[in-house]
Amino acid sequence: LRSISGVEHVSGNANYLLVHLDARGPEAKTVITRCRAENIFLRDVSPMGRDLGRHVLRTAVKDGKSNALIVDALERACAFDALARRWAS
């Protein structure tokens, strides 16, 4: 996850990570929808409290291969808006 620009994760002792997306990019809901199209299932945590905001999602910690697929899908989902902004300018 560290390799994705605009993405920050919160470490913990649970089997999941909270992922904070750049507020200038897509909201968690959008990223989750894009990832689901690739059969990557993430969770929108915005309903869990206003303090988390609309740019936070949760992902499970799995085996290495599955984690790599999650990171790749997140990278594509987040980069989509950056590419669109570049094309528009």
C-alpha cells in the first residue's frame, strides 16, 4: 500500500487495515465500486462514524498473493481519477 500515491494505511493488531485515501481523489465508495468490478471486496467504513470521513476504507489482510491483487486493484481505482484529470487539462 505504501507504493500508492495518496494512500495511507493504519497498522494494527486486527486482520484488516484502515486505508485513508487522498481527500483530493475519489471517495471510498467510488474506489470500492471500481475494485468490486475486479472481484476485490473492500468495506466502506464511513457509516461507522463521521470522524472517519468519506475517504476511508477497510481491507482484509490475507495471503501474499491476495494482498498483491488488492494493492493492484486499489492502485488502478485511485489512479483512474488522476488520469482523467490529466486528460482534461
